[in-house]
Amino acid sequence: MSVPLPPGLQLEKFEEDDKIMTLNVGPQHPGSGHMRLIIRVDGDYIVSCDPDPGYVHRGEEKMAEYRNYILNIPHLERPVIHDSCNILYPYVLGVEELLGLEVPERAKYVRVIAAELNRLSYTLYWLAIYGIFLGHSTMFMWPVGDRELAIDLLDKLTGARVTHSYFVPGGIRNDFPANFEDVCIRQVNYLKKRLKTYGDIFYDNPILISRTEDTGILSREDAIRLGTTGSVLRASGVDFDVRTKEPYDAYEELDIHTNVLKKGDSYDRSKVPWLDMLESCNIIKQALEKMPKSGSVRVKLKPNPKGGDDEVYKRVESGRGSLGVYIVSRSKPEPYRLKLSVGSFRNLICLPYLLKGEKLGNMPAVYWGLNYWPVEADR
Amino acid sequence: MLKDLLTPQTTNAFVGKLGDILVKAIDKPLGYAINWGRLWSLWPVHIETACCSIEFGAASSPRYDVERFGIIEAFGSLRQCDLVVVQGTITRKMAPRLRLVYDQMPEPKYVIAMGACAITGGLYFDSYNVLPGIDGILPVDVYVPGCPPRPETLIQGCLLLQEKIKCMKAR
Amino acid sequence: MSSSDTDTKTETKEKETTQTKPVVVETTPAEKGPELPKFEKDLSNKITEKFGSKTEIAFVKPDRVRVNVKKEDIINVASYIRDELNFDHAESVTGVDFPNDKEIEVVYHLGSYTDPKLARQVLSLATRTTREDNPNPGNDSTRLPSLRDIFYSVEFHERECFEMLGVYFEGHPDNRRLLLPEDWADIPPLRKDFAIKGR
């Protein structure tokens, strides 16, 4: 039954040392996703780690050069389908700046609510996988179950479970359905209550603390030097969140607290997203109170719109950190060049740095604590 | 009488005939029993290939709970597994690895192609690094369409696979 | 309405024809109306004062400044931007292919975590290198000096740029393949003459 490998493809052969052994972690491994880590170990300690991404490289940036600004929407959200509003956000903001569109006030608030709900659903899924990586099965079942509440809300709002395609240049696709505000407030309150119990069962758990505390410490200087972003950066004591530093859409009018922890170990990196989720619940409630009660949610768009000879770089705060989109336009309906600068790819550089000298058993905690989503990193 | 019939020359033929009769008599119920055992204990291998793994994870959440149909969560060695759920896009870099994983699994093994990308390439039909479906590298049993399929669709696909295993000849 | 449309069209056409070499969109701050991006203007002035005609300020927009430099000067300009202007990390490195100019452009988007005044700013530092019609990545004249010693965070971005556009970064310790499959034997995929299926 076995099929010979295609000609020209040689899987790597590693030289075996007497002391040093090479391990392939991934792409088929319970502790890794769609990527491979080439880890060299001396006994139980990691000597070096060489990340090998690219197993889900689908050429999004090349495809974007052949599709116009509207047709680019569905495939650009595929890299992170469980955070699809946030990965589409900078692209939509960039296209609006290129085309000179002004978004209605109500649409700005609806966007913020959708983005925060998406951040909740993304981070809950991330937390679930973090739990199962550390052998904490309850922490898989609870967040994945609670995530369905956030998904229900988004399903009601956008009509799809994960791939929403909800943001369009000029606003959003549709307004709130009937009674959405009440259901939203009720479910967000419930989610907030549940999130607090996670603190008791997971973050105060002595087993978790002993497995993650003091592993993979990233100092403040190194976090800045390596150009990390998102929860990794904030766990190392750098106060940077695009939502507060360079507020976009309705974030300007909202009161947002940035969660910063000092130590920079795996425990802090696992805790910052959880604190962010609690903050997301507050943001949703604020936005629901402050938003205009009526009004249009979309401006009319000409078919096949063209941008001028211009370029934009827009960034937003996604679940994995700052997410930038760089669009070069050359007076055509299609972008001349589109680049996604994603948080996962920027945090990848930490992995060889953090795993060096670490025990092999700490690898899952460090790896998943980086808030790394391989599909997004590969694009 | 029997002694005359069973000369050393004819014994082999007689035993062979007896075996045929026995196989005809018990093959069907025995095969049914074997297949029945197999279909309630499908172990998927933990190989995530693209974004459909989100919905695969959601399918084992408390709300959908695919475990009640005998599909266990995907954790463990691939030497014990008998099901590959191809969760989405297969890139040119992943394809030889997927085939390696499939070759290492013991017989019998089943394949579910989950998501439009695994069936035809889906949204990435014109990408330079994506295979147009996995038919070229794996024999697919059940196709589960969707981009990504909802967990209900995945569960339906698993039930279809179980129906198919029931009708299969036990190997 | 229609006349104004045609006017703008002709204007853009004129721009296309007149602007041959640099892809520069001049937006002087006077056009911005009452809101002068003063802080950004100061930033760009500092760079022009220091380097004079070696650098070219492509545009000054709110929170965004773009500086074009020649590839011989990029190390000096980048060191100055890091040491004096306090930009401390690179957000992305983008390669853009311009086959008509026979050049490949590499844009570094730089940001700052340490200086709270610069938190909103993203400075694009762009440079260009020659492009060959028959690329041989790593062995042809498509080369640039690596900025890894100045901004450590560009390491993986430059590796990606090397395999996607064939720009070899001199001084980069690790110019290996990153995302593409091991048996990739075609030209770098993000070049404009690489056509994808059916297009």
C-alpha cells in the first residue's frame, strides 16, 4: 500500500550524537498542531529548538493579488477562523482608508461588539487547548462548552458559526437581529461569572502553578528586542495594546484597562488572555450602553471599487496581539500587494529563545503559552 | 466407508471443502460481529492539517459530544488508530507527511475528508501550494462538505462511516 | 459629478505616465487641512536633517511616515532610527515586486514599545534592490544588507522575504527556507511573473 515519496523530496536525516538526540515534535503529535519543532535534547534538557512552520502555507498573499477588494474578504479570514472578525478588521479599515469611506457611528459600535465576542470565543478555545496540553481535562470541557455561548451570539448576529465575513468596507453586513441586546447582556454576564470560576479551578491550581511558574521566562528587554506582541508582551511587563495606544473605530470612546503582568513566565502568559477576556466582557457591556440606538450600518459601495496609487498600513489588536495589514494599491480593483503581519508569526521567534535550556516536559506549556496559531503564522 | 473416502490423496481436498463450507456458514455473522466491534470504537489520529480542526475540537465539546457515537477524542499513538479525519487544506508540504501517517497505521483504516479544501481544494482552488483534494493521496471513505462543516455535519459524516463499515466485508 | 470623475481619472493617468521610477505619493501636510501631523513632520525632519539628500520622505500621514533610502545607506539610517528616534522593533518586512522598474522593494515597518510618544507611530523604511528576470535566489544580484543586527526581530521576516521574493540578505545568519515545501523548485512565488493556476 505504501507509496514512494515524490522525487526530489528528501525528508531530513539527522546525525546522531552520543549525547545529543534529535526529536521531531509534530506535525503529528498530541503536543503540537500543524507545525514541527526540531528539538535537540541532552538527556531531559533542550539544547536547541528549530521551528519549522509552513505546513498550512496556502499563499493567501498571492491569491489576494488576483481578487478584488470584496472577493478578498472570505479567504482572508480563513487563517484564524475562530477569530475571523479580528483578522478581517485591519483589512477592512485599510480598504476604507484607500477608498475614502466614512463608517456610520452605529456600525463602529457593532464592529467592536462583534470583535470582542470573537476575542472571547478565540481565547476560550485557546484556553481549552492549553488545558488539555497540560493534562487538565476539565479545562478542555468547560471553555469549549462555554465558547458555544459566544458562538451562539455570533451565529445569531452573522449567520455563521465561525466564518462570519461580517465586516465589509463601509460598515457591516447587517444590523442586530431582534432582542439581540438583551440576549447578549445576559450571556455575557453568565460568561463573566463562569470565567471567574476558571480562576479557582485553573489559575489557583497548584499543579498548574508548579508546571508553568518560572518556565520560559522572557524578560522585558528581550520581549521588546524580539518584537513580540499581544499577551506575550503584556506578560513581560510592557504596557502595549493597540486598542488603547492607537484606538480604532469605537474603542476611542470606551474605557479599556490593559492587563500587564510583570514576571514573563508561562504562568503569566497563560493568565493575561484570561484577564483580557474579563475585560472583553466589560467592553461589550460598555459598547452596548453607549451605542446609538438606531441609524444605518453601512454606506453604499460602488461595484468593483478602485483604490488610488497609495499604500496603507493598519493594525488592530487581535486575540494573538497586534495584527497589521499592509496594502499597496495601484489604481486597480485588486490590491497590488497585500501583506498580513500577524501576531503568531511575530511570536514564533521567541520559541527557540525560550525553549533553550528548558526541560522537555515544559515544551507544551511554553509552546502554547505563546498564543501561537500555526495556520495564521503560515498564512 | 469414511475411511475409504479419506485417503491421504483426498484429505486435503476434503478439508478445503469443509473450510469453504465453514467460511460460508460463519463468515457473515462473524464479519458482522467484527465490524460491529470496530464501528463503535473508531480512534481518530491526532493530525491537524488546517483550520477545520476548530470544528473537530468543538465536536468533542459538551454540547455536541461526538464520544457518544463511539468516536473518541484524538489523543494517542497513531499505531492504535484506525481513522484519519483530514481536517481541511492539504498543502504540498503536508501531503507526504499525511501519507506517512496513513502508512504507519494498522489495517483496517478509514478516511474522512472534512471540509471543502480536503475534498476539492475549496476556496484555495487556485493557490500554488494547495492540493486539489486528497483523493490523489488517500482512499477516502466519507466526504463531509462545508467550509468549515458544522459539528453536526461532522457527526453525520461519522454516522455515515459507521453505516459503511457495517456493510463492508471484514478483513 | 461625471466631469470631476473624468478629471481625476486623467490626473491619475498623468501621474502614472510622469512618475516612472519612484512610487512616491506626495501628500504634503498643507493638503491635510487644519490638522497638521506635526509630530510626524518633526520625525521626518530629523531624518532629513541628518542624512540630507540620501533619504527621501515619501509621505507624511497621521501616524505613518515613510522613508525611502538607497540600499547602501540603509544600515546607517536604521541605526539612527533605532538609537536616536527610539524605534525598537520591526512589525513586518514586506517585499514588493516591481517588474516594470526591474526592482524589488523591501519595506520595514518599525514600531516602538519603549517610547510612549511613539506608540501610535509606524515608520516605514523602504529600500530597493535590482531584480533579475531569471532569478537564482541566493546567487544573483538581488541582495540587500540584513538589518538583523539592528532590529533583532526581523530574523524570521527576512527569511520569509528571501524565499518569497528571492532577496538575499547579506549578513543574515540563517537564510534557509521557512514556509515553502522542501522540494520547491519554481521561481519565488510572490514575484509578479509567477502565475497561479488558471489566472
